[in-house]
Amino acid sequence: MSLRFELTTPETDDRPVFLSGNFCEWYPDLAPFQLHPTAPGQYALELPLTDDLPDTLEYKYTRGGWDEVELDAWGQVPLNRTTRRKAGTRRDTVPHWRHNGHAVNPDYWPILALDEPLPVPQLNAGRRVRVWLPYDYNQADRAYPVLYLNDGQNLAGEGEGYGSWRVDRTMALLASQRRHEIILVLIDHGGSNRVGEFTPDRTLAGTGNGRRYLDFLVDTLKPRIDAQFRTRPEPAHTGLGGSSLGGLISLYGGLLHPGTFGRLLVFSPSLWISQSVFRDVRRLNPPEPMQVYLYGGQQESRHMVSALEQLVRSLTHAPGRDRIEHKLVIDPTGRHNEATWGRAFLPAIQWLF
């Protein structure tokens, strides 16, 4: 009698795969516990059941060492797997693996192709803009969809002041699964002018300049990005995203420019500040299909979830509702911070693109 372990992993390479656990003193690379390939990205092992096996098996998968151990979808080392099965089949999935101790294979890191201040004539100001290209951009000859992201200071690397989404790291993780083919454009916010630039028209914070900021994205920044890089410029391949006030202005990017932005990533939007947002959403009538990804955490504020649910109801009553596909994700543990939004970014970008 034996227990069969079947493993699926979308991150494939030439390293062998081993089963390690409390049944082998956690040695990571013993030959009797090496899985054999059964198909691309699939492995299996028959573990004989003997009297000296623990009642509860604790185990992990490795690529031959603890510096090559399995990782979860966010590149973190997961808790030990457990099973009390005495026979049958145990089916597992490993999204990612360590590479020489690194959570992300450095070969897959995206290319920082632009990092400089650009003029914003609509606001008589300037903004730092960074462009991250797929790691293999220079080895391919294809065009890519583009996602424009607000609050660029808090999106890549370690961030500035409030932490970071670490989107560069996320794109490297996705590259290990060949799901990385998108260009990211990160736009810094205007510091003390952020509230005004991320709010359209009259709000509880006063009259904003959000329309001018969106004009900058549509009339100045996007034409430059499309001219300088190999992009797919159509709305179906152009997204806009952000969190909090950056989520609000991203939503308005789709409301005011549906012929430009067909993919909206809206995290924890500051809907409370706008006096007309739900009415404006009810008027949405995009000329082409639009996708809207909405995310909020139950630990953010008393009204975040109810406001997002009201926003969904507005979307379902919009005249263009048949062309609007939306997804609402409510995170029971989600808080209003960059670490939370960074974890939410991976499933959001996979759904949108």
C-alpha cells in the first residue's frame, strides 16, 4: 500500500523535484523521495506506507535544497503541508520556487526603461514617470498591453514613506509562469497637490483638478508611451489603476475616457469624497467592452464594503452594462495600506489582462 503524491507547477525548469518532511528528517534531496516527471510541469511519487511513518505527515517540496524550496503565489515560504492519508492520492500545486535563495529569479526582473520627470502642461507641473518593460522585451518583436498606475512613489522597490506594492517583484514572479507580458507605467503623485489632482469637479475636499490630470494621461503621456514603446494602444489593452484617491481617479478615467481606458483596477477607492460618483457611474456607456476590478478590505473603514457594493449596483444599472464586466473582491483581513494592495495586485492584473 502506498500514498501517491502528484504535483503540478507552472514554473518549470530543469531542476529535479523532491519530497521532504518529518518522515525523512527533513532532508531536502534524498533520492528515494525524488518525484518523477509525468508531463510538462507535473510530477509524481509513490510513498510506501510503513509502520515507522508518523500518523500525520508534514512535508514540503524542494528543488534539491532549502534554498530551492517551494513558495506560494506571493513568493513567500508557506506553512508545512500536512496529511493523515494512509492511501490514495494527494494532489498539490506549487506556484513558485526559490532560486539560489532568492524568492524571485533575478533573470525575470522587468526592465526599468524610463525613469525621469516629464512635463505636465495641463497642470503647469512635472511628474516622475517610470516604465517597466517585460524582462524579455528586447528579445521579442511583439506589442504589449499597458497598465498606467497612480501614486508611483509607492508601487515599486521599497516605496517612499508608506511602503510599496512591489509591482516589479510581482511581474518577475509572473514571468516565471510566462504570464508577464504587460508594460507598467508608474506616475508619481503631486505631493501636496495629490488630493486636488485625484478628485474631479466639486468634492468634499473642494473643487479638484482631476479632469486636467486625466487629460495629461490621455493627451500627453499615453501618446508618448505609444510612440516610444511597442504597445497595443486600443482601450481593450489599456488599463488605469490605483488605490484610495488613486483608485477614485482611476474609476473616473474610465468614466470620462472610456474610449481610452478599457481596463480599470480600482483598489479601496475614496468614494466618500465624491458627491456624484454613483450617479456618474450610472451614466457609463463605454463604446467597447470594459473590465472593472474592484477591491476593498473589511478592516479599512466602516463604509468601504457597503460603498463598493453600491458602486456595483450603479454599474449594473448603467446604460452600457452589457459591455461592462466587473469583479468585486472583498478581503476580510484587508487594510488600507500598500502591503495589502500589493498582495491584491497579482490576482487583479491576472484577471484584467
